[in-house]
Amino acid sequence: AQTVTQSQPEMSVQEAETVTLSCTYDTSESDYYLFWYKQPPSRQMILVIRQEAYKQQNATENRFSVNFQKAAKSFSLKISDSQLGDAAMYFCAYRFTGNQFYFGTGTSLTVIP
Amino acid sequence: NAGVTQTPKFRILKIGQSMTLQCAQDMNHNYMYWYRQDPGMGLKLIYYSVGAGITDKGEVPNGYNVSRSTTEDFPLRLELAAPSQTSVYFCASSLGTGVYYGYTFGSGTRLTVV
């Protein structure tokens, strides 16, 4: 079975500081993608960043970067220079060839001014 | 740039009533999906479609039906609503099924069954 685990239901960070959100997954597949989605209070799911499993280099999108440890099946999200607009629920998701994403239960991030 | 449009945004149903959640996308995506999000949980796949006229069940299809008569529209039908169907429903679409493709999500429908 494919599972995605986010062990931190809630996190908080001071504005301008850095925070890391954890995600682990379980799979027997070798070719897959990992994603982080952001869900602000508007409920809109927004793609933050994605990582190809076959790439060793960690993905980066502006202030967002990942630490992908394939052997450990770990995929953490680092947010640098946190901004008030980063406050949201963050979901880690996994997808291999096929139609379904598998989502974690989410981490609620609060940004403290 | 509409993307994926869901209507309504909120709805309250009485037990036993029926309703249809609408989903439309204007990106010419073949693949469309319905997920539900329960409090404190991730998204669970209800149904999906790989093109007009083709649908299939996901993880939690019981109590729901779908149809896909056009590429653009993928409505979700609830028959005989039950309190267990109280949830937030998301429609999503994707250009392909290769692992590269992410989803484009609608803004969700919050449904309460009382």
C-alpha cells in the first residue's frame, strides 16, 4: 500500500525565519514523483514544488526547497524567509504511474508576525 | 484563466436528499478527479475519468455517481445523502497520467448533511 505520513499536525514560525515540514512515504515503486501542495483558508490547493524520484538534486522554487532522501523515503519542505502569506495547510503527496495521488494528513503552518 | 470551476461553494443537505456537484475545466484536460477531504485528513479519491465517456472508481466511491459526457464537465452525484458524506469536495484535472503531471484543483465545495 502507498502511504504518506506527515507527523507534524501543526507548526509555527516567526516571520522571516526558516521552517521545515516533514513528510515520509512508503512505496515499493522506483519511478514516482513527490509534491507539496499549499491550501490557504480559501481552500484552493496550490502546487508549491515537485520532485522526481530519479533525480538526486533537490528541487527548489524561490523560497521553497526540498530535502529528498530516497533511501529513507523522506521528503521535507523548507520554507526560507517565511512570510505571512505562507500561513496555510501544507500537504505532501505522492504519485507513481497511474491516476491517483496519495496525500498526507497535512501540516497547519502559522506565521507569527 | 478559469482553470477548474466548482459550484456550489457551500451547500447544506438534509439526510436522504440528492444533489449534483458541478465541475468544469477549460484547459482541455482529459483526466479529471473527485476527491473528498475530511477534517484532519488528507484527500481521498472518489472517482476519476480518463476522458469523455470513461469513468472509474477510486478509494471511496460508495454513495456517489459520476458521468463524463464532455471533456470539460465532470459532475459528481450524491444520492440519498448521509451525514458521513459531510466533507469538502475537490475536483481536479490533469493533462496526463505520467508521473510528471500535477493536478489543477478547483476551490472546493463544502457540503454539510444534517
